[in-house]
Amino acid sequence: MKNKNLNRAAILGALTLFFTACEKAYFPQPPKAKVPTETAALEASFVSTAPITINDAYWKNADFLKVPVSDLNKGSLYPDGFLNMTGTYNGLTSFNKGADPKVVMKAAYDNTKLYLYIEWIDSDIDPAIEASWLYGPADPLKTDTTGGWTSQGNSDKLALAFDIANASSSAGTFADKGCAASCHNNKMQPATGSVDIWKWDLAISEPLGYATDMVTDPSGLVNDAGTTIAVRNKLAAGNARSAPEFEWDGTAQEYVRPDGKSTTLDPAFFLLNKTAFVGDLKKGDEVYHNETYGCNHCHGDEGGGVGSFGEATAFASTGFASKWSRASIKSFSGDADHQGKQYWSQVPPANYDDLIAYIKGLGSIPGYYLKTPTGSSSNIWSVSNVARTKVNTIAPHTVYKVILVRDLTTGNPDDIQFTTPEGKSYPFGMALMDNDGKNHIGSLKQILTFKSK
Ligand code: HEC
């Protein structure tokens, strides 16, 4: 028995050796999987299939550029009433709490389009509330008063800059100094020529699947021609302290993005299906704190969810708005299941909307409303790894992955044109913002090269 088994093992071993030898000698090796290699420039390879999903095999295997980041602008604050909007105030030491964002870029092109892939680490997702309307907290970096409408919070952003027409400033030319050529008089504008700015923004461009397309020249930074993707949600004559103009109308915010994929947008952060905002915040504040029927008795003086009579839902949380439209707040408040029904039933109906204006102000109303862009404002699509249906600000966020897609040529004077780009190189700059729209870190000049087909 023992011998037999040994023999079998010996024969098997010999056979295996034979086949392995055969394989080595006579069968061609399968092609080796491409190993992604770090490159000195951002190299766009020619592709036959558009890589427009984050998990596309092309991005897994593509060569990559590591973009080193440094402080580009820090120490800037917004005007009066705009609060807690400068999460990158101290530059590199503020961004991602000082940890290296490890920026990686990859690129591809086909006969009509350029595809850019950008990945960076930002370990907290700054909820897409850009200058949202809030009866909100003070800003530790500012001395502005609070206690009425304020515009609060910012979002995470990525911006790319390309030379449209020989931009330059006292720092030099774009070809030489990159983005530094678009900084003049302490503003984002060149002294001569023009610069194309592609801005991906969690609050206002990502939800509909575009990047905001902008241009800056000696007269300043403006949006490209056409309908812009987002409009400031404020009463026309107002400022950072006026009042929101619109609120969510309570219907599901379904949207088909330019890549053909449908999404439903979280109403806590994104405003697409809207209706007029009504009610007087100050009157609502009085009703909410009324000695007899005030909601503060259970929902807390500042909406924190703990009052003198008990505990109830915290109104002062952005997520509150995900579930509750104005109509549903009214119907739930008067429902038999609501422990505060007796309180609601004493509120004068003429003040219902004032009270809800205040409750919504505790939770925040998006600072911008979204619109499908048109014309030159609709040139750049985006695809990302961000969940838009229910934005989770509690679970740890690790990495942003974004793809930007644009036609090589658009024919618009406010865009860079990549006309027959094969073999050509284009300088560009890259900036990142963490809960900010002014202070940024990034790289002034990198090179995008289109490899031969
Ligand atoms: C006596 C305590 C009490 C008072 C006063 C009170 N509520 Fe409530 N309320 C509750 C409790 C408890 C809940 C949580 C109910 C649940 O989870 O089902 C709640 C929930 C709600 C909700 C639903 C929020 C959610 O996400 O569950 C709304 C809307 C609401 N209250 C409105 C009001 C308004 C408006 C007033 C003031 C007129 C008010 N409440 C006063 C106890 C109170």
C-alpha cells in the first residue's frame, strides 16, 4: 500500500515536471497585466472605449501622476454673515487635518473627448451645504454677530486651470508659471489673456453630474456663457443675512445625469425641486420659545432635542430636512402620535409658517438651488464616488474619486481647445479645498501630454 502510493506520487511528480517544462518551452506566455507606473507628466493615452465609470479597468491600469501639493492661498475669510466657510484657512495644516491628501491624476482621450481622473484623500466629507441658510452658530475665526439668518458652511472642491489665451501676470506666463499667471492684484485673474477654470464642487456641481465651467481674464472670474448650474438661493435684494428664497417642495428629487445614470438627490443638502420659502424667522423664534406652547419644552431651546419637559427629535441637524417638507411638518405636528400635539394645537395658525421657518432655520436650507446647465456652462461632465441620495456625514469618508469629461474642442471662446492634441502638451494647475471656497492648496503647474494613438 505504502509503496504503491509512493510510486503514484513519483509518477505524478514526473508528469507535473514534464508539463511545466513543456509549458515553459513551447507555449507562449500570456501577456503580462499592465503595471501602473508613476509618470512625470499627466499622460493621456488614446482609448477606444470611453472610461466613464470610476471602476473602469482603464483607470485601474493607467499610468499616473502624483501631484505634490503646497499652500496656494490661506488666511482668507468671507464677508459679513458668511460663517464657518473656511476649513482650509491655514492651508496644508488645515486641509484633511494636516494629513497628506496624496493626490493622484490619470488621463485618457479618444477622437472627441478628454477624460481626467482625480483622486485625493479627505477624511471627512463636508456636507454639500454651501453658504446654507442657518439660524446658526458663531464662527471661531470671525466676530460677526449671529441670532438671525446667516449663510453657513462650505463644501469640498477641486479646481483645474488651463491656459486659453497666453495668460500672464507679474509672476510670469501661464506656460512658465502655470496658475500663478492667473493671480493678479490678489484676485483670481490674469493681467493679460484668459484662463479656463473647471471647478468640481460637492455642493453645487456634483449632484447634477457636471463641473462648473468658468473663465477668468483681466476683468475677473465669471461663469461661462449659458445657464449656470447653481443659483444663490436668496431673495433678490438680500445678502448673507437676508433669507432663503426657496425650500424643498417635498417631492423626490430625481435627476438624469449627463452620463445617462439616474440619481435621487438628498434634500438635506441639495435643492432641485423647490417652492417659495415663506415665514418670518423672528416671529417663528418667539412662537418656538412661547412659555405655554413652545416646542422648546421638548425639542430644546436651540433645537438640540432636550427640553425642560423631555426629549424629542433634534431639529438642529441638517439631516432633519431629508425627511420633513413643510407640509409633512404641519401634518405630523398635529397628529395624535405626536407627544407635542397639544402644543401645536395652541399655535395660532397664522404663525404656522413663521414657526416652520424657524425650525427649518435650525436645520439649514441649501444656499444654492440647482439647474440643468446649458451652452458653454454645460461642457464638463463629472462622475464621482460620492453618494448623493443620502449623504452620510457621520460614517468616516476616506477618498474622493472624480472623473471629468470634456469635448476636446468646444468652439467656445471661454474654453481651452485641445485641437488635434496628439503629441502636444498643455500646462495646467490644480487646487483642492476642504470645506472652503477661498483658501486652497494645490500645484501651480503640471503638464498634460497626449500620447500618440
Ligand atoms: C411634550 C413634548 C413635545 C413638545 C412640546 C413638542 N414635541 Fe414634537 N416631538 C416630540 C417627540 C417625543 C417626538 C419624537 C416622535 C417620534 O420619534 O415618533 C417629536 C417629533 C416631532 C416631529 C417629527 C420629527 C422626527 O423626525 O421625528 C415634528 C415635526 C415635531 N415634533 C414638531 C413639533 C412642533 C412644531 C412643536 C411645537 C409646536 C413640537 N413638536 C413640540 C415631543 C414634543
